Amino acid sequence: MKIQYIIAAFCAVTTLVNAQKKQEADLIVSDAKIYTVNKDFQLAEALAVKDGKIIAIGNKADIAKKFSAKKVIVAKDKFIYPGFYDAHAHFYGLGMNMQAVNLRGTQSYQEIIDRILAFQKEKKQTFILGRGWDQNDWKVKEFPTKELLDKHFPDTPVVLTRIDGHAMLVNSKALELAGITTKTKTQGGQIEIKDGKLTGILVDNPMELISAIIPKPSRKTQISALVDAQKEMFKYGLTTINEAGLEREVIDLIDSLQQEKILDINIYAMVMATRENVDHYTQLGIYRTDKLNVRSFKFMGDGALGSRGACLHLPYSDKPKQFGALLSPIPAIREIARQIAGSDYQMNSHAIGDSTNTVLLKIYKEVLEGKPDRRWKIEHAQIMREQDFDYFKLGIIPSVQPTHATSDMYWAEDRLGKKRLKYSYAYKTMLEKAGLIALGTDFPIEEVNPMYTFYAAVARKDLKNFPDNGFQMENALTREQTLKGMTIWAAYSDFEENEKGSLEVGKWADFVIFDVDIMTMDIDGIPYVQPVNTFVQGKQVK
């Protein structure tokens, strides 16, 4: 009998010890309001992380009871969201721009000259690069010409890219080095000539002639660019970037830097859809690591609305003889789409003008017949015909940038007229047809800050709260739709919904912590908030 009592007592003690034994986590975050963005858009109070992944999420009492960790963050009065995606951006381009003259926000051509002179005084470059000018912000809203550049920099080539990346202003030295004359032939763009002379303005495809003479950056410069860009991402709570157009060399560099743990940012890399790249990557197949996903091509359909390069069915309202242009013949577009459709890769096409959207959506439908769940995207989908929205019912995903609407709203009607404007920047309509929408910025064309995306999508206003009642509010998104577009829907568009985009058990612990609740606070305060902390795979990076 005594032995039985001893055994019973031992079992009771063992049971108590086991009950008290907690599972060891690497990190516990508790006492917060956590937006999981799961299927039911549930809230939670705490989460536990092990080996970079979420192992539990729920109420704080249950997490505290079951888990312990050396690092515990008590996030009282804090608000947590999944790490933000930027569904269309130029990460490497931003970094490289940070190594050049910043022309964003210039109010005149003279201010451009002043900034270059100040830059050159410090840097003393033998080849000057700059980006960010926009003649629509100037008092005289006309393309500049090269005379002032020639006056100040007669012997140094100068290449200044417009904010949208679809036009360049270059000086005579750069034109000379590129071999560009008034007799140079071009397709899919424009070399501007006035009074029989080159103005220095190049639009779309002819820019490649200039790009060919720009000195190749050193590896050191490229690494600095990528590291600088990453700091900017984490500052704003961005944890995954859809890099909209890279060459193989840069993809390989990003991969090596991630492997060496120099880069922590997640990259969904769209490969530029050149013949060489499409041949290489379709033969290679999808390439995946924990932080790099290479499974899509970026195809350039047309130019931009601001430089009148977007391809329209009818002429521009403010230039009746100009239609814009497709950057490739339709048979060539169809051919490359068929090749990509025959692989596991996704095709993501830049399409601004309504004619470009019609062409690409028809080709998508044709080549994807009998191929379900391919998730091909239309990047921008900016100007549409009413009847073309129904293509999004076919599983084609709209990937849009809400700040484009609030940047373009001052002059878009001049370009398009009222009738076409009605079907432009129509994000709510696209969402209703597609069932989801992926949201990004297209930085460095727009600012990096994802809160500007959130504000533009919901309020449809600029940073000066203009217009009072919002721009075309019939196409505003709700806060919940916007958050999904910046997280789980963007993840779905990348085939990553099972590993990122929401805060759920088994997914990577990518999350951001805020002092305020962007889902309930005054909407006009949204652009001015930033995360307190940013985490990627459980590692605090801000």
C-alpha cells in the first residue's frame, strides 16, 4: 500500500512539473492589439516566435501560460500589423538614386541646375546622373531643353531621368557620346526635335541609347545602394518588396548579400522580360530561398501618362495628334506571353494607357486558356475602358499604386478628358471584379512611405488634404481592404500567402509595431505616423 501511495504521489508531482514546463520561444510580444489579417480578420494580444516563425498567437494569458522566452516585449498600448508589402517598387533603383542627384520636388528648371551644381561641387563626377524632375510641378509645364545644361556642363555628360522613368533630359555631350543625331531612327518612343535641332528630351525606348553609355557602377556602389535602400524600407515598416524589373546580375547580387546576412529585406524579383532573360529563367525554373523569390517577368507595355507615352485608343485631349505608343509590336507581345505561359513563371505587365490594357488583357486571356491559378498581373492598370474591367474576373490581378492617383489628379483630366478619367485609377471597380488588389508605390517615382499609400487609397487626397471631398471617392478603398492590399493580397499575388502576409502560426514573423491604430485613428493623420519597430523573420531590424 505504501508503495502505491508513493507511486501515486510521484505521478502527481510529475504531472504538476510537466504542466508547469513551458515551451521555449525566441521572442514573445505581449499586451498589444494585433491585427492578424487572417481569413476572419481576427485580433490577438500576443504572439510567440521560434526560428523566425510564429509558433503561437492569441490572448496574452494563454501565451504566457504555454511559452517562455529570453526576449519578451511588453507592447502595452501598441498596435501590430503584418509586415507591409510594396507590391510594385524599384528597390535597386531607389538605392542607385540615393547615389545620384535628387531632383524630386524641384519647382523649376533653374532649381535643377542649382542642385546639380551643389552636388558636383562635392562629388566632382565625370558622368552626372540625376532623377526626379517633373515639369508638371513647374510654373511653365513644358519639357525643358538642354541649353542650360550645355552652358554649365559643356564637357561633362549629364543624364537626368524624369520622375516616372519614362523620359530623360540630357545634354549635348551625352547625345554626342550616344551617337544620337536628328537622323537617328527609333521605335516605341520619341527623340524630340524642334526647329531642326535636338532638344535633349528622349521618351521611352530611345533612352536605351543613353543607358548604354552610362558607366557601369562598381560592385561597391551597388552594395551601398542596396544597403541604403534597405534602411529606408525598414524605417517605414516595409518587409517585402516586389522589385519591378531587375537584370540577372543584380538578382544574383541580392541573393549573395542575403545569404551573407548583409540584406534582411525580402525580395520578390520580377526579371526584365528580355529575350535572353526569358530564355534563361524559364529553363532554370523558379528560384526560391527564405528571402528571395524569382518566379516572374516584368514586361513593359507602354510609357507613362505624364510624358504622354501611355498608349491610348484615342488621342491625348491636350495633344490631338499624339496617341502614345506600345513599346513592342503586338505579335512580339503575344510571342513572349506564350513562352512565359509555357513555364511556371508569372507575367507582370506595365500597362498605363487604355489601349495597352486592352491589348495585354486580351493576350493574357488567350495564352492562359486552360491554365488556372497563374496569377498574372497588370501593373498600374491606370486607364481602362469600361468593358475591359471584366477581364479581372479571370484570375488576372490588378497591381496598382494609389499615390499615382493623387499625384496625377491635377492634370490627368487635361490629358484624358472627363469621359476617360472616369475609368482611370478605378481601384474599387478592379477590386470588385478581381476579388483582391495588390497595392504598392512605384517608388522612387512616388515616395517610399506606405502610409501615403494607405491614405491615398482610403482618403483619395494629397498630403495637403486636397481635394476636400477626395478624388473620385467612388473608387476609394476601405481601411480593411487597403491593409489587405498591403499584406495578404499582395502576398497572394506573389504565391506567398502560405508563408507571409498575415500573422498566423507557421508563417514568418514579419511584423510592424505602431504607437497608434491606423485602422481607427483620424484618417488625415495617417501620413504622419511611422512604425516604432520593424521585425523580419523574428529579427528586429528597426
